[in-house]
Amino acid sequence: MKNYLTVKDIDDLSQWVNTAIDLKKDPLRFRSLGQNKTLAMLFFNSSLRTRLSTHKAALNLGMDVMVMNIGKDGWILDFEEGSVMDRHSAEHIKEAAQVVAQYCDIVAVRAFASLQDKQSDEAELVLNGFAKYAGVPIVNMESSIHHPLQALADAITIEEFRKTETPKVVLSWAPHPRPLPHAVANSFVELMQISKADFILTHPPGYELNPEITRNCRIEYDQEKALENADFVYAKNWSSYQDYGRILHKNREWMMTEAKLGNAHFMHCLPVRRNVVVEDAVLDSNKSLIHAQANNRTYAAQLVLKKLLDSHSNG
């Protein structure tokens, strides 16, 4: 594996998930693998779980870790080909990526969507810029379009808690006071397309995701109908894709409640707005898997880093 940029970089989901679960039993088993290796973590946006879990994963493998908040600690970067850099940016990705790569063995990048320009966001200028110019493996810690580390952690969690061979999994849109990106939802949809699951996507009209991503999905606009007999319910907000980056309606009635959830397990990537996205009764119940998901972020990242280190040492 050269990079881990999207869920499509997973060649065998079942094998990956089982390996990650095995890693949890002895997280320090491969501590010598990362000795004398360095992970650089570059944050263009804020982070809590991704930052801590990826850092912890690298330490479990014996790696050294460097963390930098781009824009705050470093120069503002330019990503456009043929740019005339006479405005705010001080350094181009062509130089920055190659310089960073000289100091480390793997680069992990986090850069959110602007939600202002669909074409620019879908070009993934930051992530793809590092992948193009760095010359070392790149890990996506959430980009404009994808969050494959979260999706892998979600797959691990579902495997640990499923009671049937083909569980019914529902991804439900939820209200939020701010317009949010599509990355988590996109990667979860892509994950479900390679999973053994009965998957349904539910949201109000107007909140359809990129049809190229959801083209093989069942979409149900009636939330309660979609939730019938669900085993896992994943609540997540995203802004409009068609009317890009906008909140169309508040749709507060889409908040996840204990009554709607029924006997299903509840999932969310966090952070979560209590009593907006989901009511307290769900989050504080034994049906909530949010902390299990957060814990599995470490082992998802550790598995990805291990695979990249293995590939590098064998290549």
C-alpha cells in the first residue's frame, strides 16, 4: 500500500478489521517496527480524537512523532499549479511537501472542505498535493471529501458488536446549527458498499450526497421507516451537496431519540451536539457506541501505519 487516502485503499476489509481487533489485544507487539521512523502530523484544521489517536498509534509502533498546525505554526501554503504568489501564501506545496518528507517517513494530513467552492474541495488540493510531491506515504486524517480513518474505526466497532452475519445499518442525517462537510458520511457510505450489511441511507429531501458515491445505495426519505429493525444507527449531519455547503432547513424533527432508536446500537463520530443531533437519553445509554468508536480510532490508525511501514520495509 502506497498511501491511505480513501476507503478504496482497503484491499480486504474483513482481513483489515480482524487484524485491527487482534492488535487491540497487544498494542505494543510491533513496537520495534517503527523504531527510527518518524510520523509528521500536519493539521490545517482542529482535531481531538484524530490527533490523539493517531499520535498514540504511532507511539504504539515505536515511531517518533512531529506535530505541526499549518497556518498557525508554519507558512500559509499555495496549492495551485502556475500560481503567481503575490498575495497571502508564502510557500508552495511543491517545496513544502518535499521538505517535510526529508524529515519523516510518513506524513499524515488533515484539511477540511471549505464548503464554499465544490470544484476546489473535490480537487482535494491539500491532500493530493502532499501525495503528489512528498515522495513518502500519506495518511488522510480527514480531507475535503473523505475520512477513511473514521470509517475503518466504524468497521471495527460494527464487527465487535454485531449479532447477525448481515446487520441492518442505517446512516441517518441529523440536524446541526452549522453547515458541516460530507467527509464522514462519504467514507461511511463507501465502507458500507464493501461491507456485508443491509445498508440504508436516510435524510430529508435536498440533502442527497454526491450521487457518484451513493449510486448503489438504498435511500429512504422517511426516517422512521428507514430505522425499522435496525441493528446499528449512525447519526451524522452534513450540508447540502447540490446547493453546496448550505443548510436548507433546520429539520429538528430528525434528531435521534430513544424512541426512534429502538433496540439498535447508536453510533456517531464525535464531537456531537447533545439534544440537537441526538438526545441525552441515547448518548448516556448502554446502546451508545460512541466511546467504543473513539477507542477504535487508535487501532484503525495503528493498522494503517503498520501496513505502510511494512510496505516501505518490503519495498
